[in-house]
Amino acid sequence: MAEPSNGTFTVDISAGLEKIPISAINSISNEAPATFFYISHIQYLGKYQLDPPPGCDCVGPCSDSQKCACVMKNGGKIPFRKIGGLIEEKPLIYECGPSCKCPPTCRNRVGQHGISFRLQVFKTTSMGWGVRSLDFIPTGRFVCEYIGELLDNEDAQERDNDEYLFLIGNNYYDVSRWDNLQKTIPSLRNGPGEEEENFFAVDALKCGNLARFINHSCTPNLFTQNVLCDHDNKGMPHIMLFPCEDIQPLEPLAYDYNYTIDGVHDSEGNIKKKRCLCGSVECSGWLY
Ligand SMILES: C[S@@+](CC[C@H](N)C(=O)[O-])C[C@H]1O[C@@H](n2cnc3c(N)ncnc32)[C@H](O)[C@@H]1O
């Protein structure tokens, strides 16, 4: 006979590392999430020297002014609204960083402050664990960063388990996608730089944050945004997740994993296939 299932509940899988506890609930069986090290900051490889950018000299919070070096890097406008919502998706966003003179309350510091909504890991019926919000999240407000170990392409290829690997797809120069927008971001005007010849990935298999549990959907409610704040290397931006629509309490969070169908291979070079179980009416049928 099957074991009675009372479910499991963990008060805070981050063990205090996030400002807000991240609970985990399983109402389907007695299984708890598999063990991993919870970290709240990206782990960079020692071989990459990542120095903080010079920063702005603003005395108070930054504003849309040519005097602010960070605003200029963003094409002359702070990309966030006064209450912290991202105005629109951009190829790249420069937040104020550790060398900037502006205060922590500056409007151009959003993702670096971490999670501000109550997010919960929960057991789904068909896709393993997933993440939902216990709060209403308005469009554009910061949800969380995809955190793990930052790997270069070579190291990423050697990982046997790629389930928690986020490939930092460098879409800055995809003109059809960004149309005229990239012209407003000065650092993108000259095309790919040397540092973008290397491709990077974030692996959250052994260590990561709650974002490792967010599933794929063919009609996602989140999108990923490249953000630079503590260093200037465009090849390895932070991957920040923002909602593309208002998110209701208990609605599962999902972004588009953006895999190319028949573009995922096993270690022997064979094409790997996985059915998509997102349940959307517009589901393509395949995750990869
Ligand atoms: C980053 S993990 C997401 C969390 C995962 N569900 C878990 O239980 O840890 C990615 C894996 O979740 C599963 N997954 C995510 N979205 C899916 C989808 N739409 N359809 C099928 N499986 C999905 C796949 O096994 C995928 O390799």
C-alpha cells in the first residue's frame, strides 16, 4: 500500500540568506527538495578578474541627467520607474554599482537589493518543483536573479547534468530583436567586444538560489534581463527575472528557456528531446 502522504513544509530554504524567507511546500507527497547549497550571490571563477566599474559622482539619488555616468551608459534614461519597475526590456542595463557615490536608495539600483516578494517553492503535479509568489507582483517589478556558479563554455560543456544550466545567450547584437534600441546603449554601438567572444553559463545544480526551481512555459509570465552592476564584462551579465504581466498570488512563475529544438545534445553528441509539460494552449510540445 502507498505511504500516506501528509506533505512537507520547510520554512526557509535560504536559511536566512534572503531578506524574506523562501518556503518550500509539497502537498502531493512526503518528498522534500533535493539537497543543494543555497547561495544568494553569483560565484565567479577566480581566473576572471572582475573589477568594479568607475561609477557615477551623483551626490543624491541619480536622475535622468547627462551628469550621471550610469544614466549615460543606459542611453540617457534610468531604466526603472520610481517604485522600481523596469520600464521596458532592454538588451543590457547598467545599474549603479559599488564605486558610485549615490545612496543605496538610488532609483538605478534594483536587482542588487534582492528579493522583495514572498516566493515559495512548491511541488507541481508534472514538472517536479516549481516556484510561485504568495504576493501580487505588478508588471516590471524585480522578482529574483538566476544565481549559481558562473562557468565558461569549456567548463559548462563538461558538466554531466545540464538541468540547472542557464546559458547566458548574448542577444545584444540581434538587431531584429532590438530594432533601434541598441543605438541608445553606447557600449553596444561598436559591435561585440573581445570579452564577448567567450560564452558563459550559470550552473545552479550544486549551489544556487530559488530561481533554479522556476520552470519553462511557452506563455511565460517572466522574462530574463541582462544587468551589469558590480563589473563591466558584457559577456557575463547578471540574469535578472522580471514579470511581463501582473502576477496573481499562487500563480506559478515561468520564463521561456528558449532552447533550440534539436539543439541540445548529450555527451556523445546525440540530439536530446524532452516534451514540454507547461500546459499552455500555445505550447509548442517540446522543451528541446
Ligand atoms: C531549472 S530546472 C526547474 C526545476 C525543476 N522542475 C526541479 O524540480 O528542480 C529545469 C528542469 O525542470 C523540468 N522542466 C521545467 N520546465 C518544464 C516544462 N515546461 N516541461 C517539462 N519539464 C520541465 C525539466 O526537467 C528541466 O530540465
